[in-house]
Amino acid sequence: MSARSRSFASLVRVECLSIVRDRRAMFAAFVLPLVLFPLLFWISGFLERSGKERMESMVIRYALDVRALDEVSRTELLTALREEGPIDERMVDATLLCGFDPDSAATPSEHEQATALLGEAELLVSVCTDPSQASASETAPRVRRWLRSTDEASLEADRRFTQALDKVRLSARTRRLTELFGTDPGAVVLAKAADQADPTTARGRKFGLWAPLILIFTLVGSASWVALAAFAGEREQGTLETLLVQPIDGRLIAQAKYVVVVVVTLASLSVNALGFLATAGLGLISGMDSAGSAALAAGRVFAAIGVYVPCVLLVCAVLCLITARAKTFREGQNLLLPIMLVLLLPMVPLPGRDPLLLWSAACTPLAGSALAVRETLAGSGLSWLVATACAAQLAWAWLFVRRVGRLLDGERALAAGDEEREAAARAVQSRRALRWTMGAIFALYVVGGALQAWNLVLGLALTLWGIALPLALLSARGTARRARESLGQTLGLTRVAPLALLGALLLAPALALGAGELFALQQRILPLPDGYNAESMLGALLTLPLWAKLFLIAITPAICEELLFRGALLSGLRRDHGWWRTTLIVAVLFGLVHASIYRFLPTGLLGAILAMTTLSSRSLWPAIALHAAYNGLLVMQGEGWTVPAASAWLALPGLALLALQLRLVQTQDQEHHANEAQQRA
Amino acid sequence: MEATNRPAIEAIGLKKSYHDPKRGRVDAVRGINLRIMPGEIFGLLGQNGAGKTSTLRMLATILPPSEGTARIDGIDVVQDPIEVRRRLGFLSGSTGLYPRLTPRETLQHFGVLHGIAPERLAARIDELLGVFDMRPWADGRCEALSTGQRQKVSIARALLHDPAVLILDEPTTGLDVLATSAMIEFIESRRAAGTCVLFSTHVLSEAERLCDRIGIIHQGQVLACGTKEELRAQTGATWLEDVFKRIVLGGATA
Amino acid sequence: MNIQPTSFRVVLRIAWMELLSSVRDRMTVLYAIVLPLVLYPVLLFVAVQVYLLVRGREQHTEVRLGVMAPSDQVQQVGTRGSPTEGILQAVCMRAPDEWIPDSTAPTDTATNVEAVRIVEVRSGAREEALAWLSQTDAPDAVLLVGTALGAQTELVYDSTTERGDLAARRIQPRLATQAENLRLVTAQRNNVPPARMDAVADGGRRDLSPNESKAAFLMSFLLPMLLVFMTLSGAFYPAIDVTAGERERGTHDTTLLLPVDRATVLQGKILAVAALAMTATLLNVLALGLSVGHLLTMLKGGGASLDFDVPWTAFAAITPLALLFAFFVAASLMVFASRAKTFKEGQAALGPLQMLFYLPAMAGAMPGLVLTKTLACVPVLNVVLAFRDLLKGRWAPVEYSLVAISLLVFALLAVRGATWFLQREQEGRPLFAFASFGRKSA
């Protein structure tokens, strides 16, 4: 063996020894799962069973008035009820209740009388015939019930009664139909549904719903303490410096630690899987009883873990990268909680089996592994989908594993020069602006949403003028103060930039037309569910007079949203970032604030264009003008006007004007700098 | 002093600056020049924050210098750090031990990392265990050892590969009387072994007792450098304490 | 347990000091205040968007149906006047000439909501239908029809395939509607009023519970467990921080040197931790309540009729018990945390301890358990059951007082235990264990 591989082996060995000799950690990671799994399942199974038994053996008291039913049905009903469980029936006289109309809302007097009749019983049943019909034999007697939904026994009573009633109704109808027509005319259509699903596959699919969630929990749980021990622990113990003075490449050390983290995590996962299988083998998991299915399950469970390995590699790398930044164990722990949440989200099962969603999930980090696990558990592990998912996950893992090598760079490791913190310290302005904007988005979503639910028109106005505008001003004030400018200067209101203003206005028709096209395109890939189109959402807004609509939908957002996003946010970001990054962040946040996945792309693009306008003209007015014109055109389109297609060509002179304004601003800047330099000289 | 051509430790214009988020740019080391010969014991005296640790770390190849060059045994620390580390032994106050390993396993591990061949390594470990009297407790966990015992293990580890140069960063800080005494004896013993020792301290009595030459470092620069006699002559003071104060507060240059 | 009036002020002072230092820690602010407030709205928003996304796509997914009939009747499937015409029209919800649309024409997504398209008509019986399903270009489901009157149709599908489940969910209700239509048509033809077909009609049901208690009842299933979890996680880190964390930072000795009774110091710390736990819990509950309320108002606006009012009285009833519980949790966690020397040790000690809280909490969420006098004395279980019963509006003052008393007793026992540990520590066991040789250099 070469010296290098011997060193690697010794590093791995020392790390493993340190971990294995930590008895408490070993116990928690390897022994506890084997004990806890069966225990937990046994306890929950026991509780569930005893709860169910208790429910089924509960004596339910019924208050019944079934005189209006025919003899046969009455007997059937009582027999069916008794079959459901022990009952205690009491016959009452509920004729008074028949006077109330079952189809309209309950009146207080109905409540009163029903409660009185219900008394101590769990369910009150009354059968009434409609007195308004000429002959009683024309209409069927209606069975009505009263219950207390806050009482578990009452709910159980209703459940049992409904089942019994359904049986009675079915047989009564069949009898009646045979009586009338000789046969049931609908019987020819009544389709039997024959589900060909393989029960193991079905069970595997059900299990697969929550298996990835459990896997990620276990994974992060085991990987995090190993990573913490390996990286942050090294620093805490004070052994890091010694390691760095050894004549070996720092990359080797990091890689050795990474390997240990992966191996221990895989071992821990396997032990957990064994615990789960042992539980299944002991018959403690409902639905996995026979030994045959348990064997099959064992094979699939381990195959699922095999398929999950790329995810393990990825998560271990991510955790190593994170814990290496922590100076103490505690700091490392603090960083882990948000990570846990972020890692949890992709594991949530997506309902339905939409191909587009499936394949895009396969290529997404983490979600792809969840998908692969689910497919394997459901028995279709050998498919292109799973293979693609694994390959994609490996690619993602590789991206992160590559960076693990640089983790133990001496300078960074000893925190003498923390480049991240340094960069962060310099970006104070933009972070402030970002924080304000995130807070604003949150407030707009939560408070604004509530306001708009209460009253759409007033709420919208209040949200924009009362929340967005003040927050924009407050946020910009801090930026202005730090830059020693006036508020107007920071927000870009002082410079009018007439060329850009005109240019922006000329862009509006093209954008309005483009919006229509974009939306149609989006509808093909991301169709809106039925009932969620624009009309249903905007409801009350559409009934306003035109001027009010223009004010509320065109002018108000133009002013308030621009001040917040292109004013406060953009000016804060501009201090620390270049054009492209600023535009990107502004566009993304603007898209997010509209709180709908269907509006994200259109509003995001609009946000980007508005940001570019503002950046190129150093003035907010063109953006306000464009936004107002764009929204205004959309409102007019809603009124029935059509924007002529030819007007899209106006965009070209518009862009030209904007470019011209940009040149003008740049020349002005150069002159300004030259003057300053001259003055200083 | 035996004149050999090549200095064991050489630093030319060594500089180091950091970016502290609160204080902005910090120049920890502002140009240090050192020439330490083999077999010499050199003490770096200075206050906390004077730049001792940064200098030593640069020489030990843990930190890259912002400017300047350093050479250990003629080898540049930036161009071939791994070769440098083969000839270097490093000990600092924060040099800890793996709590759940035994001293023997620790020595074995670092021996392998140094690339010592397995047969030679076993013999060497045995030798060190004997020299430092570690055999009775060589197979118990490090976390169960007393301070003095841990010190011995750390020293053994630093000497495992028989380095030509030893760099010690405040080796006696936080130790009790007996442990400090043991450390001082150990450093003295290196003179006989012909190892060059560079150590930093702010305890003047140690410097007085051990050093062939002393360098006084203040605010990232070496203000004075020389034997005790030379420094006394330079400042006109007798006690090292006064020498130090006059140099640091007076700002006299070497 | 002697709590003198004057030393109680000291307790408050120490508690205040601990709280101040915790609140100034950025991490604590982030996790105890920002995170609970932000988490639930964000999660709910994401859930709603994902739901819309999936539903939208599902609705616009076309189900491909294969039709199979006995060989002698294949030609007449779907022809005008045949029994199958009605069935197929009901399933596809289109006019007959549009059943097997031209596959080259683009599908109109706007009108193509919940579409079912017949891809092929073949001859055969059940075995052939099963075989057809397992072929490579199989339809999502196969409808077996017999054109003679009296023969039943059968819908064959596989719920684990990509669209089999969707096909079944879409087609079955339509078949049921068609059956009903046939009955109505027959009734009309024979001059029978439709209502006569039903021998027994369902008149619906009415709920006699007041609206407030409905919401409370729904919450009574999850909220108790949630409250226990949140109190626990709110107290976890502060408990370790205030004991082991202090030791790590080295300020532990300083606190012990104050001319104050050890027990007082401990009580102060417990109070601080309890206050933090309470804050975290309240914020979580508030955020959750607001998010769910927001969601409900959104659904209300969408036309759904949900009669829910926020049960403020129920919340008011829970609060005193919740406060006592927070105190109990803080005290219990501190007993174990105060033995730890480092943060890591503290975590290792408290981690498994959490199980002791989680298991009873989960048990209490199972239906069927009722708060009895005996159960009222079991620490965590009693709180969960009491919360549940209070939310359901049950009036049982004896049991609730028992719960309160038992919580208090256990908490005080815990405080006593922690004090005892502290005394032992002073009597000679070393306070620090060297985790590393020497200390970090300057």
C-alpha cells in the first residue's frame, strides 16, 4: 500500500474508533432503533385496537320515531342496527319535528325541540312523510337525524345508523323498482369495479407514501451527529491544528471524514430498516401479516435503501459542508434545524401520477430519491424512471462531494479569515433591504390576505396603500440615511428621465399582448383547476365602475409596488450587487409576492423588465408609468377592448429610447466623475 | 554557535492580514524577518495579540502568508508545505488529543500520517514509550489521563518523526508547576539533541532561562532580536522585564 | 421547599437576567420567535399551491378508455339506439360522433376538463380485457359491456398504474349517474312520478352542537399533542443552555458564587426556561391558529360552507394548565440537564428523555381514553387528556384540579431533585472534566 492510502486508512480508522467507542452514541444509533420500532408499533397498535374495541362495544342509545316506515323496512332497520353493535332504542314521538323543512337552515325552535327530544341519547331519528302531497303513497318517507358532532359517541351512532340506513334504502328501492317495472332499469349500467392491483404493490405504494419521510429523518438524525463529531468535534477537541501540521493533503483528511460519515450513516439506516422489518416480522404492523409478504417486503426495503444511497451521499456531503463551518457543537446543531426542514420538503409525496411532475421530480435533488424509493417499494424499481432518478441524484451528490475536499483549508478552518462572514459584512445594505422586503411580503400575504378576504375592494386598497407603501418608505429611509441621500433620491423619484418615461410607455402594448400569449402557453403546461380562473378570483372587483377599476388595479399597484420593489429593494440591492443579480432577486421576490404559482412567471418577467427600466434610467418614474400602462391595458382588455397587434411594434422605438436614456445617464456620470477628479487634483 | 550555512528557520518580510467583519482589515503580522540556526533555541516574546501565533502558524504551514517568504530547512513553506511538515514538529496550547483513543493508538496514527514505515514505526513508538515512561498507561483512553500524562503524549507525538525543527506556541500556558517544569526540561533537552526550537511565550523567566536568542515582537513586527546580553546592552536595563518594556514602549528597532 | 417572600424576588431577578441573555442571542430569537411565526403560513401556502397545481393538471389529464364487447355485439357498440349508447355517452360526456375523436386534431385544453376518450373497441370477454390492460399501449381502464339487456358492465383497471386510479375515480360516478338516469327515464315512460322509486328517502342530518365547539372538537384531536411537542421543543435548548451551556462558557462558577441560595438560583433558571417555553408555545399556537383561520376563510370565500368560529373560551380554559405544564417541563428537563458538563452531554442526556414525553402525548391522542381520577395523576398523559376534554367542553373540575396539583407536585419534586444534585456537586465531585489538553491559545 502506498503511504497515501495508508494515511487514508489510518484517518478512517481513527475516526471510526472515536465514534465507535462513544458508547452512548452507539447505543442511541444502533440499539435504540431495534428496541423502539417494535415498542412503538406495538403500543400504537394496542391503543388503536383497544380504542376500536371500545367503540364497537359501546352501547349506543337511539331515540327513534319510525312509525312512518313500512313494516318491512322498519324491521330491516332495527335488525341492521343491531348487527352494527349493541344498541338501546327508545321510541319517541317526533311528529313536531316533521313540521320543519329539512332543506332550509335550522331554526332555533327546531334546535330546541330536537335537543329536548334527543335528551340523553346519542342520535335522534325521525321519519316523516311530506304532508303537502295529496296522497301519502306518492312520496317516500324521509329519514332525518339529529346528532352532536362534538360527542364521539354521537358520531359513532351516526356512522352505524348511516350504514344500516344505506342497507335498508337499497333493499327498499330494489323492492320498489321490481314492484313497478319488474326489474331495476339501472342495473344494466351498474358496473362492478375490478381493481387488478397486486396487493403487495398496493401495500408497497401505501407504505411508500411515508417511507421517504421517515428515511430522511433517520438519515439526517444519524448523519448529523456523525458529521458534527467528525468536523465540529475536531475543532472543539482542539485536535484540528495538529492534523493540519501533518504532512498530508488537507483534502485527504476531509475525504476520510466524509467516507466515515457515509459509512456510519448507511449502517445506522440499515439497522433502522432491520428494526422495522423485525417489527413487521413480529406481525406488529397491520397489513403485513404473512411471512411471505414479509420476505418480499424485506427484499424491497433493502432495495429501497440501495436506491436511496445517492441521497445519502448528497445529504452527508451537505451536512459535512455545514458542520465544518461550525466552531462548536452547539453552533452546528443550530444550523441543522433549518436544514432539516429544507430537506423534508422534497420528500412530501405528490398526489397523482402526472408524467411531467414525475420526470421533473426525478431530476430534482432529494425528490428524485424519494421517487425512486417509492417506485422500488411499489415493485417497479427496474424502470427507466428510477434509473434516471438515481443517475440524477448521483450527479447532484457529486457536485457537493467535490466541495468537501476543500473543507479543511487551514485558514478557513481556523476562522482567522472567514471569507463568508467578510463578504456578508460588506453586503449589509442589501441584506437590510432584503429583510425588509421579506417582512413586507409576509405582511402582505398574511395581513393583506385577511383584509382581502374580509372585503376585496377595500382590502386591496388597504393592503397596497396601508402596508406596501409605508414599509417601502421605512425601508428606503434606512438606505437613504446610510448613503446620506434624500429619500426621494434613494427611491429614484428625483430624476424624471423623460426619454425613459416615454420609452417605457411605448413598451406597454407589447407587454400586454405578450402577457396573453404567455398565459395561454402556461395554461398548456400548468392548467388552472376548474373554478379558479380570473373571474372567480376577482369577483367584486369586476363590478366596479371603470375609473375605480383603473385606480385600484392600474394606478395603485403601479405606485405602491414600484416604490417597494423597484424603489426600496432595488436601491438597497444595487449598493452591493451588479445589474443581473439585482434584477434576478427583484424579479423573483416580485413574483413571489403575488402568492400564486400561476402568476409567478408572468409577474416575475414583468418585474425583471421593470427592474431593468429602473436600473437603466436611474429613475422610478418610467417603471411606474410602464406598470400603470400595462395594468391599465389589461383592465381595458377585460372591458372588451382589444389591443391591436400592430401596436406591439411600438416596443422597438421604446427600447431605443431606453437605450438612449442609458447612454445619457452614463455620460452624465462620466462627466460627474471627471469633475470630481479635477476638483480633488 | 556552530556556523552552518543554512538557517533552520528563515522568514523574510512575512506579512499576514485578515478581514474582520467588525474591525475591517487587520494587519496581524507586518513584516517579520528571522534567521534561526540549527540547534538554536529561539524565544519569541510578546503580548497577546502581538502576532506570535500568526507568525508561528505561517512558519508551520498552517496559514499561508499574505506576503513574504518563509523557509524551513531551506524549503519554502508555500511551495512545498508537505515536505516542510515532514521536518517540523508543532505543539501548541490547543493541541488536543483524541479523547477516546489510547496513547499508543495516537502515536500509531500520527506515525502513519508521517509516512514512517510500519516496522520502524513500531520500534520508534516503543522507544518513545520508554523514554517518556508511558508504558503503564499507554493503553488506557486519553480522556482518563492526567494533565501531565497528556503533555507527555503530545510531546511524544511531536517527536515521533524526529524533526529537525520544533515550533512551540505558548507551550506552558495553562499548565501547573510540575508540568511547566517538565516542559522546560524537555525544551532544554533539545539543545543536546541538536534540534532547533522556536517557541513563543509571554513568561519572561522561561525566556531568560532557555533561550539562546530572544525576539521581541510587538504589533506584528520584531522590534529587537538578539542574545540576552545584546538586548541588555541595547536598552541599558538588567532585568528582562525592563528590557521588554523599554523596547516595546520605546519603539526601538532591531 | 421554603420559598421566602424576599428570595422570590431574587428568583425573579435571576430569571429576568437569564431571559435577557437568551433573548439577545440571535439564534434564540430566530428559532423561538421568527420561525414559529413564519413556518405555518409558508407551509400552508406551499400546500395550497401544490394542491392547485396537482388538481389543475389532473383535471386536464385525459383518461384513455378501452371498450370490450362480446364478439357478436362489437359492431353495435355505441350505435344509435343501442343500450350502450347511453352508457358511453354518460362516460365520455360527449355526443356520439365525438367519442373516438380524430387523434390528429389538437386537443382543446380549455374545454377538455375531466375528459374521457375511447381509444378502441375490441371484442372479447374478461380474460381478453385483463390481457389488454397488460399490453404496452394499454388504455388506462377497460369497460366491458354487454349489449343485451340485463348484462352488467364491468370496469377493469389497476389502481397502481399511472392513470388507472384516476380512470376509476372519474368513470364510476358517471356510470352511477347514468344508472339513475335510466331509472328516471323508465319512470317517465311508465308515468310514474320519480319520487315513487324511492321507498325510503334520506332527509339529511343536523348538528346540534354550537359552532364554537365544532372547531374546538376538531382541534381536540391534534392540538393537545401539538402543544406538548411545542412546549418541549421550546424548553429543550434553553434548558441545556442555562445549565450545561453556562458550564461550557465558564460562567457557572460565577453564578454559584453569588450570596444566594443554590435552590433560588435554580428556581430562577427554571422560571426563565419555562417563560421561554411558554412564549414559543404561544407563538406556535398563534401562528398555527392564524394560518388555519386564513385557510378556512379562503375556503369559505371559495364557496364551501364551513361553520367555524374560533373557540376563545376553550383557549382561555387551557391557558392555566398550559402554563403549569410549561413549568413542569422546564423543571424536569433541568433536572437532567443540570448534570451535564457540556452542551453535547446535555443534549445526549435530554434526547432520549424526550421520548418519555412523546409517548404519553401520542397515547393521549388516541381515541377512547378518558380523563379519570387515576389518569389525572400520570404526568404528561393527564395534560393531554385534560386539554382534549377542555377543548371538547367537558366540565370536570375535580379531574382538572387533580391534573393541576399533580403537575405542580411533580414540578416541585423536580426542582428539589435538581437542587439535591447541585448540593452533591459541591461536596467534592469535580466541576469540570478536561475535554482537551490545555486550553486554546491566544
